[in-house]
Amino acid sequence: MKRHSLFAFLFLLSANLFFAQKPIYTKAKVTAVKVYRNSAELQNTVSFSIPSGISEIVIG
């Protein structure tokens, strides 16, 4: 029984690696800037399409 449980656990653990999607890399465009005395505020826009499921999005 322990052997079957170990096999099932390892299968579920490795299945996540096989079905993982690659990260989606995209760049944001600056649309507005507000400058203050001690800081600044940047407003960015970005658009992308993602497949259904869990996705990792990297905005640079």
C-alpha cells in the first residue's frame, strides 16, 4: 500500500511540471507621468491574450 501511495504522490508531483505553461513575457507602454516634489507616478498600459488555466505573466 505504501508503494502505491508513493507512486501516486510522485505522479501528481511530476504532472505539474509536465503540464506547466511557459511564462508570457510582455512590455508595458508608459501612457502618463506625474512628477511631484519628492516622487513620480507612472501610468502604464499593457495588453495580452492568455490561454485558459493558470498562467504566469511577466511585465517588463
